[in-house]
Amino acid sequence: MRVSAKLDEHSFKYASVPGDKSISQRAIMMNAIAEGKGVIHNVLRSRDIESCIAILRQLGVTFAWNGNALTVYGLGLQSLRIPDARLEIGNTATSARLIMSVLAGHPFAVELAGNRLLTTRPMDWVAQPLIEMGASITYLESEGYLPLVINGRFPLSPINIEATVASAQEKSAFLFAGLYADGTSSYRQMCQSRDHTERLMKYFGIDIEIQNNVTSIRGGYNFAAKDVIVPGDLSSAAFLLAAFTIRSMDRKKELWIRDVGVNPTRFGFVSVLREMGLDLKLHRERQLISGEPIADLYCTTGKTLTSVHVEGNEKVQSLIDEVPLLAVVSAFAEGTTVIRNCRELKDKDTNRLETTAKLLAAFGLETSYDEDELIIFGGRSPSPAVVDSYGDHRIAMTAAVLASSMEKPSIIRNCGCIAVSYPEFLNDLSQFAEIEILQ
């Protein structure tokens, strides 16, 4: 699918975004291995979520949709069933890593495979702790990558480990494996990363304790299913915030985005926009029963943005998915923006350090990058372009945001990948831009 996008001058004030992808996946996984029925409200209906559900259906879990509410009929901690065929995981790295941990606690062998993009993403830093806990993992093609066969056991042995990467997915995978251990396991993270898994597990009654950067979990027992309300996805809201910001810097505008998750471990992009000069406030702040904070975002423009230096593992982790988008906003700011400690971007759907730099260059903007750093030279005007998403949903949406700032149209190729995380994105962006779908 190709998309044409350009500036639309009409005013827009109110927006909403779909449910959070990270929380949706974790809530589905928790209820699938819980006992009883749990209803998850405001679930994101995207390709990644459908893949997650399809995987669990193959393992015997039953689901029922009612609008954006998903009922999950959990089987219990040790009751997933042997699938009839290998598990096709598609492109969802989160689901791949979490299901590896869950299957590590089941005494049977399962083959896991992914699509072309997923087979380039490393699984060894998830697999190694599982092997230490007693599971057996065999790589079928490339060492450390899908496809693989995992042969689990119950119970797993509890272990204490230190993080090898600054990643919430490694931590979450370890905690899910910890549910199957016959004792207490602990994980020392390199820095604070998104903590949706810890909040959900506490809500589900799991014996989990957090002290500084060490998270301990006691496993080996069943727990009951729970109803969950999923907040709006801050990563999705970030695209609308960016589009609003870069098209409105020279005139006074305002925007409301309602019911967005404002977890502090995900709030980095908003914090950096504030540092750059965006006036953004939180209204109706409250906390959901699952422990997630939620609020309405209200922002006004009319100020010139200034460049920033973003560094430190913890700060970068809080905006890791928004780095390509931050690069676009930075191109419109005065001065040079530097983003460091972003090596993890090399192992996303694409090498996002490289694809972000290529994207901005195609629009006539100047950047440089190395293994762990991205530099954006601001104050330049972009030119319309024909660009490719490289099959990466966040690159596709970032390209559309950038295109929405210009009066003449740009073409973005391979936009079908947007359905991975934000199927309604083009419709939502059309409230800021003129969008045309070119089949």
C-alpha cells in the first residue's frame, strides 16, 4: 500500500488514540495463563495483537470479542496444550519473547517461527535465562534467532540474573518465566525500563517485589483472571503530537488527546517536547485499578522549538520507540539535537538508526549516526519526496508525519505495516493532513 500525504490547513482540536499495544499484549498473556475469565477493555485491535491471540488459540486458549473488549478464558498456569503445528508468530517480537518464557514452563516441545523481519531480531538474550532455568532451546537456522524449538519443563529452577541489555522485553520475559519457577527469582536491570509487566503482575496478585533496580518474583502457583482497562497508547499519541507540533510552530493552536496512558517509564517523548518548548499539560490525572496512570493531554503551540541533548539509558528507554519521531521534530528545531545510548534501535523491526537517517535524508534533512548515537541538524526545510517504510510500522508513520508538514504531497511506499500497531493512524492523521491511499 502506498500513501500520499501533505499539509492540510484546517483546524483540529480533539483526538483520541487506540489502546496501548504493550499493555494489551501483557494483559492477554496474563489472563491466558490465569484461572477463569478476564475481560480486557479497550484492547488494541492491530496485527500484532491478532498474532498474539492466534498463538494462544493454537495453545488451547479461548477468546471472544465484543467491540474493543476481549474476553479471555484462561487455562491456568500449567495448562496450555500441545499445538498441532508450529507456532507462526508473524512480526510480534514482544509476543515471541513472552510466549517463549511461558512455554519454558510447559513440559513439551514447540517450534516457533516468525516472518522475515522477526527472524532478524535476536532471541538469545531471552533464551539464555530460560536455558539456565531448565528449558532446552534448539535453533533451527541461525544461532540466537527464530525459528527455534523450545522444550520446557515444570517447575523451572529459580535464578538471579543481571540484565544483558537495557530492554523491558528481556525483563518481562524473565518475569513470565519466573511464574513457573519453584521459588524466588530476581532480575537486576541496567536501568529503569517500562514497567507495565510489574504493575499488571501486582494487580493479578503475583508475589513480586521491586527494590531499586532489582525485581524479585516468587512463582509456582496459580492465580485468578482479572478484568483490565487498557489506557490509550502514548506511543500512538506521540505521532499526533508530533504532527500537531511541526505544523503549528508559527501560529497559536491547541490540541486535546483524551485518556492516554502516562506511565513515567513511557513519558520520555513528552518530557523532551516540553524541554524543546512545547507547552503541554496533563488534565484529569487518575489511576486505573491495574495501577496504570492515565490523563488527558493538552498542548498549545506558537513557539519556536530549540534543540536538546538526550542521553542516559533510563531517559532513552522511556522514549525508545519514539526516537525516529523525535528526529523529525528535531529537524524543525533551532540548533543540533543529539540522541545517545540508542543502540537498541539496531534490533527493532529495522535498524532504526539507519532507516531514520535515510528517511530524513530523502526529505532533504541532515543527520549523522553511529552505533549508539543519532545527530539531527535542525533549522532546515524539508522537501517532498518518495520514500519507503522498509516494512517498519514506526518508520512508515514517521514518514507520514513529516510529509504532513509540507504543502506539496509526498509518497510513502509499503504502508500496510502500519496495521502492526496503529491501524487507524492514517484516518487519525487525516485530521491534520490531506491523506490519499494509492493502491
